[in-house]
Amino acid sequence: MFVITGAGGRTGRAAAMHLLAAGHRVRAVGRSAQRLTGLAAQGADVREADPADPAALTEAFRGAEGIYAVIQPNYIPDHPDFGAFQDQVAASLTTAVTASGVTRVVGLSSWGARHPQGTGPVTGLHRFEQRLSTVPGVDTLWLRAGYFMENLLDHIGTARAHHRISAPFDPDIPLPFVTTADVGARAGEELATGTWHGTQVLELQGQRDVSMREAAGVIANAVRADDFTYQQTSLAGFHAELRSKGVSANVADMMAEVAEAVNSRCARTEQPRTARTSTPTSIERFIEEEFAPRYRAARPDGNPRQGPPRGGER
């Protein structure tokens, strides 16, 4: 039996579905059992547990052949100290792994996690790696995932209203775009096979590296908007915009630090691109299947429609 933490999130749900489809028993753990009803319908044993509650996690982990350990990868926009939140969950997961006797762990981390500072919330994942990897007798595989393609979905409003996406990244820096579905599926596969020993790191770099300029070109082709562009915003402007939207100073600082780390190439992939570090979903497929339908379903002002798009619209 395998335990999936963060099973209500994208990678957790994908990991659980991969294992269930392969005939494995799965215990899906998340904050809200309601968000796990789909997995329950597929045969998963659902457990509701706060990730910062080590006692609840320990109980959920008991008897498991392996677990997928996840700290929420998304920012909590108004959190006054997101790093402290990461450390609290990391401590809880580490305590539960130790107390439950689990001997196989796949942990979700990020490209750039080798750095102890200077990479925003990725430094919290660095600390997570360091903490959990000290548990004796546990084979731990850290999946350092690349830049999630799903981040592009946050730009739907601007894309629809202004035919552009704006971000603080250098337009021509290659990014290891990867889908959360591919990361989750790989987590499930690695858990089931358990071919590593000790503590190892595996980067998941996506199907190929893609710059933001190239991503904008793929979007332009998919939505048939020849004037679609990518606009690089300044770090100061990016930070100010976040603050104007109610993002805490702590989180805004972290997000700006990520952009600076990417632009300076401090955050970069290090392992060779191989069949094992690559994943199957291309940027073209993601844009066509995930981005373009949402783009077409948005009103011209960028806000979501209350119903399906009108006939004849692209």
C-alpha cells in the first residue's frame, strides 16, 4: 500500500491515479476529504489530515510500503512567513516518516533546490530535503521538478484581454517546462518500482527546454492570434503588482527572488537530459489541451464566462 500526501493537489492526484490504474492499493491523504471523493470513487482509502499534524500523518503512514511526501508547492499569497509554513510541514512529515517506520519515500522538490538561499520558496524545499534525508534506514528519492506549465494558466486573463503574457523572466532563457501530471505519474512509478537506494536526486526537466518567448509563440499559434507576444516586466514592477493584489511582503519578496535566480541562471537544471530526466508532455500539447480551451472560454476582458463560449469563437 502506498500513501500519497497532498492527494488533493495536482501532482498528488496524478500519483494516486497512476498507482490505482496499475492495481496498487492507495491511501490518499489531504486536508479535505471532500476534495478526495474522486480518488475514493476509484478505490483509494481516503484520510483527512492536516499536513502540520505529525500524529495524524504517522497514523496515515503506518503499514505503507512507501509514501509520496509533498509540501504545498503553491504560495499562500497572504502568508506573513511562507518559509516558516514550509518548515512546519517538513518537520511534521519527517516526524511521521520516522515514527511510522516507512522505508521508501519519494519527495517533491524543485530545480534549484541544491542552493541553501537565494531561490525564494525553493530554499524551503532545500531545507525539506536536508531534514527528511537524515532519517536513518529510509530510501529517499527527491524529484526536483522543473517549471510547471500550469503556471501559464495564471496568465489567461491578460492573454485574452491584451494578447500577451507578462512575467519577470528573461524572454530567451530556456526553462524546463514540465506538467504536474507528468511529475505525479513519475512519482507513482518510482514509488512502485523502488529501484534506488539511499538518498538520490532526480530532476524532471519536461519534454524539452522552452523559453517564455517560445511559449508565447506556441500560444499564438494555438489561439490563432498573430499579434500575441511575451512582455518581460521588471522585478520592481512585478513586486509592486503583487503587493497591489494583496500578496504579503514576504511572499512577494520570495516570488521576485525566484525570478532573479532564474534570470541569473542560479536556478538551473544540472543533470544531463536523458530519457529518465525527461517527461512526455510537450508545450504544444499542453497549450492545445489546457491553455487554449480556457483562453477561448474567457470573455474578451479576460474574465471567465459564466457559461460555455458562444459559437463561432476561436
